[in-house]
Amino acid sequence: MRLTACPHCDLLSEIAALQPRESAHCRRCGSLLYQHKVRSISRTLAWAIAGLLLFIPANVYPILQLQALGMEQDATLLKGVIALIDNRLWMVAILTFLLTIAIPLVKHLLLIGVLGRSHRPSPRLARWFRYYHLIDSWGMLEIYMLGILIALVKLGDLAEVVTGLGLYSFIGLLITSIGAHISLDKNEVWERLES
Amino acid sequence: MNTALHAGYARCHTCGKLVENMQPVGHNAAHCPRCDSAVHARKPHSLGRVWALTIAGIVLLAPAYAFPIMTVLRLGRGEPNTIFSGITELIHEGMYGIALLIFVASVAVPVIKLMGLSFLLLSIQLRWASSARQRTIAYRFIKFIGRWSMLDIFVISILVSLVQLEQIAYITAGIGTTAFGAVVVITIFAAECFDPRLIWDASTGDALAVEGA
């Protein structure tokens, strides 16, 4: 049995050890308290390393390519940011850069750094994992994915749009980051870092 | 009901550890022994901060909707579009699905979020006793949907970088995107600063906790 408080209503609960794939919810407000995930650390590490590898082609190769009257234009994540700077929208450019490139990259690096060395806890690892929590909700790859689809449909009547290797890598990156998000058991990592 | 606050515990906002021997409500922060974050029984100055950010968000909605976000030039001709005129144009072009997605992400989500946070804040300050569980679920929903407002800005960033075909077609982004981006960021911070435990403190008449917020 361990004592915990609900993050949403502050009710104290005593939770018995969970069986694999079991979860515990607050009996007053229904918030998720704990969820047992099988081999969380190694699975999350695998997803994160795969994601980091896919990060490179997803950023280097064009995601979409536009062809019309012999002219060609392609879009990468970084070119989207540069185009916003060309429109003198500095704040929006910085925001887009952070949400779609910098934060997803740093999240991958922090996750690999923490999980890869979680057998040797140190204050530095705890600090890194705290940074991970800080930026966790600011990575927005899945929203960007929907943005790509909307751009694809919108441009369909204007010109021929070709999808590139970058798009497939980006889809892969999205899948791996969702995989890492689902398999990560933050509580288990914290308990390891504490010991 | 036995809350962590009354038992002298506080849950770390970052790592979820229960920290013992907390002063009931104090702003001189203790630090979490596990992750070294500042530990508070309740998020500090939650009501004031969320009101400030919510009001800022409501004010910024005006320039976000009034100023153009995007101009599409076809063969050198085209008018700047605001968020609303862009949605109207999509409907005229028969792209109903996309029009609906953009409407939900750019209009429905930010408006529901700002109204929802105002409603939750008022319900705490008016010491509502009923439906605390439903209001907690509403908070979780508001927190979840907020980030999807970035959708239109990402679409614009892709279109602007892609459609630069000189005379044939050219897309530029407008100043409305800055205001709209600010609304999204501010409302995400507002949802982060909101402490749903205050809903329960207020509904159970826990004066100790509400005074400190």
C-alpha cells in the first residue's frame, strides 16, 4: 500500500500494488492516479531512439512539394519558420520553431538521457526529467500533422502537390513520439531516480 | 473527506511525490526531495493569475479576429483574409470539412476555453457546492483541447513556405497571426496556472485552503 494525493482534488488514497496494465483512479473525482505499464522504461527508450533517428529525415527532406507551370517549391519544417520570418512575423516564427522543432528534439534527447542512465540515479538526471515535465505539453507534432493534411487538401485545386520522403519520416516521428508518450510511466522513472 | 492539505501533506506539482510536514498554506516554498521543484499545497496565487491571463486572452481575441491572418494572391489578385473571412471563403469553395476544422480550432476552442476558465473561476469565488466532479472533468477537457488552437498557424506556416510561385500564386501571412498565437500561448499558461483542487476546497467549504489561494 502506498499513500498518494489526487492531483485534481487533493483526496488522499491508499493504493495497493497494481497488476500489469491495471490503473487506479481517484474515488472522488475520477482522475487517473497510477497506471501500471509493462517494461515501461525499455519500451519508451526504444521509441525515443527510433524517434530521434527519424527526426533527421523528417527535418531534412521536403514534407510537401508544389509543382505548377514548371516551377517547384518545397516545404520543410524549418522553411515554414523561415517563411514566417520573411513575412516579418518574428514572434510567430519563434513560436512555431519552438513547438515543432526545438521542443520535440529536446524532449527526445532528455528522455533518452534520463531513461538510458536510469540505473544510475543522480541529481542531474532528476533535473533533466524535471525539464522534460516542464516542456512536455508544448511539443505539438500531432497538431502540425493535421496542419499538413489541411494544407494538402487546400492546395489540391491550386497546383499539383507531391508528398515526399520528409512526410513519411514525419509520420514515423509522430508514431514514435505517441508510442513513447503512451509507454512512459513517469512515476516509475521518478521512483528509480529516487533510489 | 481527508485531503492531503489537512493531513499535512502536499503533492509535488512536477513529480507527484507526497511531501510531508507542510505548513498548511504558506508561500515560502519547500522543495521536493525527489525532483527539487518548489512544493505548494495549492498552486500559488492561482485565482489571480488565471484571471489575469484569461482577461488578457479575451482582450487579444479582438486583434486576433480583426486583423488579416493570410493573403492569397492568384495571378496578382487577392484580398487579405481574417480568420472569419477565411472560413467563409472555404465554405464558398465547398471545403466544408476543412472549414469546420478551422472553425473548431480557431474560434470554438479558444472561446470555449476562455469562457470555461471564467466560469470555473467564478464558481470557486462564489463557493459553489454542487457538481465539483463535473467541473473537474470540464477543467481536464479545457486543458486538453487548448493546444489544438495552434492548427491554423501551422497551416499558414506551411502554405506561406510552399506557395511562392511568383505571379501565379503567392501567399503571405498577416499580423493577425501574432495576436492569435499570443491568445493560444496565454490560454495554455492560464490552464496550467489553474488549480482544480480549489473547486473542491470551495465546494466543501474549506476556508483554510481558499483563503490561501
